[in-house]
Amino acid sequence: MKERHTELLQLLKESTQRGEYVSGYSLGKRLNVSTRTIRSDVSFLNEQYLLDSEIESNNHFGYKLVGKMKVFREQTYLEYNQRAFFIIQILIEQEHWTSYSEISEYLNVSVHTINTDITKIITVIYEQNLDITLQTEMFSGICMIGKEMDKRILLSYFVKKNFASTDEQRHELKTLFTKWWFNESEIDMTLDYVDKVFNYFDISLKLHMKSMIVTSVLIQKHRINNKKFVEIDLNFSQKKKNLQELRVAQEILKIGNLREKQFIKDETSFLALHLIGWKLIPNSKGVQDYILSEKIDSYVNELLSILGNDNGYEFSEDFSLVLGLQMHLKRILYPLKYHIFIDNPLLSYIKSEYIQAYQISVVFSKLFSQKFSIKIPENEVGFIALHIEAALERMNNLKIKAAVIYKDNYLTATLSKQKIENNFSQIEVTDILSINELELLPSNVSLVISQDTIQKSDKKVIVVNEFLKTADLSHIKQNVTFGILRNNIRKKQVLYLNESSQEAVLKRMVEYFNLDKFYKGIIDRENLSSTDIGNEIALPHPLFSSNTDKTSIYIGINKNKILWGERSARLIFLLILSEEDKLRYEYIYREIYQLMRDRKTIENLLNTNYYDEFIENLK
């Protein structure tokens, strides 16, 4: 079953618990799909998956989940993730070549499907930086070579993480693990035992996290029973004897019946690294390496200073940001070194809601990875972005500091302040001053809204009427943040496309706009983390800002949806950010963010056919 189906069931379950229906439009907006797709998904779930429950539809109110949702239909086919799991399971068990036809017979699918799936698996191996090679030979088939721990991590990667209920979770784990490795009672026993251990340590487990832990334990149990053990050079049990993750891992592995002391130590360390990487224990410091800790502390300070300077923020002066990132990275470093899969269910939200923080975090992660010879995956970049976003909010730089200047009447200025802040969430009026008090303007005020003409000022000045009118509000809107896109996109910077892939779109845009020198930087940025932000918008750009004279914005509107990361895109903002314009980055990101939330405007833009029409709809 697709992840989207699970998310749909979760949303319906939550609304049903509140005694509410939920509309197809609301569901489509949450899942970034059309109402037609929602109708199709509901039909599939009712006919192919749900057995003791049903999604009830009402023309006036929407959808509602009715029933217990404890029993599910057996699937007559396998989704890609399930096929990938079984393919890897076969290859892990075999120490010799396995033919494609053998695998296709095991899974009852075509050889072509197996070949396509293996190509996708190879991509995952590369993206997760795993020490695994899938060797293929014309007449022999395929075999897997690599480290035992990386084989296990690859297998667990393809197990579904999110479920609408514990019963659905049990059903999926039994579907995967009872084919060859375990019987149903062993799955039930492992699920119950993991619950017992975490209850003993008073650690609450969310459903998706429990799924990841049980998956790892089941794989570990089977491989141990088959005398396949991991080897870990790092013996952090000696460095941190009271590490709680280690104690939890020791308790869980009592279920594995390990006998040899060396294997007990390595297998326990391996499971403990998972628990550290998954951040299950609040305030845990993880593996302590004091020499490495000093290097991390120093480099985090250096990076924050560089990125703060590049983006116009004093990051290195924010003690909470510096300390928070230092502690976070010291904790996560060893799980990343050992390629532990990091899950982040909030990633799509972070990329869509905290656009600027995420872009800064991508660059931070790239530089940190190079320094410490690790790969920081996209999910972990999302966690780093939360630290950056918190700092941005503390600095309050996402709001434009403004002052209202009155000519005769203080009261009219206070009314103007209220009206401005009610109409413009990005403006914070910090001061109200008389026209004779201009020398008292604080240095952090960048916008002056005045009831009288000001002859000289190093601030941006907007002159308005004593009582703000609609025309005044429009004037403010045009001169503050909204309008940056409209004012900086010329006819020669808009291109209508009919391409079938992300790669084709980027190549065509770079070629058309004569941006060939930026192409490698754009691809490097996409390889780190996809630049899709939701609602069919993508923001490709070079990894680092350029030394061009000014920031440029190029638009691509593709005829059809194309896959961009894990979501689809049609409206492409190709940004070439200038080092000289760093203080405008936040305004550009903020305006694109506001646009992303306006589905009607996006639809209008996507339905345009020429430049003037596009600009007219770019409100």
C-alpha cells in the first residue's frame, strides 16, 4: 500500500475521532493531490484493503472512516517497496549468484519489473552512502557484496514506517517477515517484547518509531541466528558505561540468545547506534569522543560565522543556536558514520514552511560533511533546519521593522500602526514618532511610513495619508516585500516548457537562459536534497551564492507535472542568488512561500500561455 494511502487513513482516523467529516478538497490539500486522486484512493482502500471498516462518503460533508480497522485484505500484488524488501532479502541470504528469473518466480512478477526495481535499489544504495555493491553478470545473474551492517540497513530502509493503527502495523510486518524468516507468533512476540522494554525504561514510542525498532530487531534476530554478525570498531560501551541507549539495546537483545561475548558487544553497539540516531532518549549526548567534540565545537562556530555573513545574520552570536547545533551534531555523528537511517516525518513540512532555514541548512550540511567525511542525509538536514529556523525567529528578522511618523495627531498614527500590522504580517511597527523626532529613529528600523514628506533619510520612506486609505495599503504592498518577483522578472526570464523529466527541465532552462556556468552548482544542490517545496513549485539554485552583480529569477512553466524529488512540480523558480543581494534572500523566499500557500494563484499562473498573462496573475 502506498504511503499516501496510509496518510489518508491517518487523516480520516483523526477527523473521525473528533466526530467530523473531512472534505475531499481538504484531504487533497494536505496530501498535495487532486480531489479526483482522493476519490480514487478512497475507492481503492474500500475495495482492496479495508475489511472490517469503510470510508463513508457524503456529497455535502466529505469523508468519514467507519468501523474498527483491525482486519485487512490480503494483497494480491506487491508494491515497489515490498518487492525491493524481498529482493534484498533473497540476495542477503544467497552467497552465490541468483538469476533474475529466479527472483521473478519467487515474487511472481516479470523479469523486466525485477530489473527496474534493482536499478532503483542501486540508487538508494548510492543515496544512503552504503558500502554495498550489486554485481551483475550476463549469464550468472546478480549477487550482493558488502558489509553486514549496511546490508541490514538497506533491508530495513524498504519497510514501511507510517501506519494508521497498530493492527495495520502488525499486518504489514507479518506480510514482509513471514514469507521466509518468521512465523506470525514470533512477530507478535517481538512487538510485545519491544513494548515491554520501552515501558520498563519509561520511554514513549510513536507508532512509526516502533515500526523502525521492531524491523531492526527482527532483521538482527534472523541474521544472528544464521551466524551473520556485525563488526563495529567503536566500543562506546567502555567510553560511556551509563549510556541509556546501550542499556535499552542490551535488554532488547536478550531476545536474540547471543552467546559469544564479542558478538554481544558489537550487536548491542549496533542497535544502540540506531537508538541514538533516532533520538529516542531526550537530552542524550550519544557517543562521547572528546577530541572530536572539540573539533565539532570549533567548526560549528566557524560555519555559523560564514553562513551568517553570507546571509546577513549574526548566527555565531546566538548562543542557543551555537550550543544546540554543537550538541546535536556530536550526538548524531557516529550514527551517520555508520550509515544509520535517519527518519524525519516532518521533512516535507520543513521544506515547505521554513524555506530559507532549509536552504541555509543544506549549505551548512554540505560543508560539515566535507570536514568530517560523512554524508548528512536529507532527513537530517531537516533537523538542522529546525535549529536555524528557531534562530531566525529569535532574531525576528523575518519581520520588517517599521516606524510610523505622524504630522499632527499621535492617535491617527496608532490607528495606522494597527491597520498596517493587520494587513501585513511581515511588518512590525516598533516605533511611533513625530515628524520632529526623526533623529530618534532606531538603527534597526528599515522602513518609515510617514504622514508627511521626509527630505533626507537613509531608510526606505513611504508617504501615506493621515488616515490610511485603500490606496495607501496598496502603495505599501507594492513597496515592501510583495512585488519583488513581479518587479524582477522580465519577459526574457520566462520560459514555457514541455519536458518529461526534472533533468530535461533544468538542462533546457540553463541552455535557454545562458546559465551554463551555474549548471554544475544547480545539480550539486539537487543531489544534496531536492528543491521541491510543494504545491507543484520547485526552487532550483546553485549550492552557493554567486559573484554576479545582482540576484536573478528565472521562471519555467512546464506543460505537465514532472517528478521533482518525492513530489511533482510544474512551476520552476530558478534562482541565481548574488552575494551582493544577501539581505534580499529572505524577502524572495518569503514571497515564494506566500505564493505557495495561494493555490488559486498557482493554478492561474500554470494556466497562462505568455509573459504578460503570467505577470498579471503574479499578484
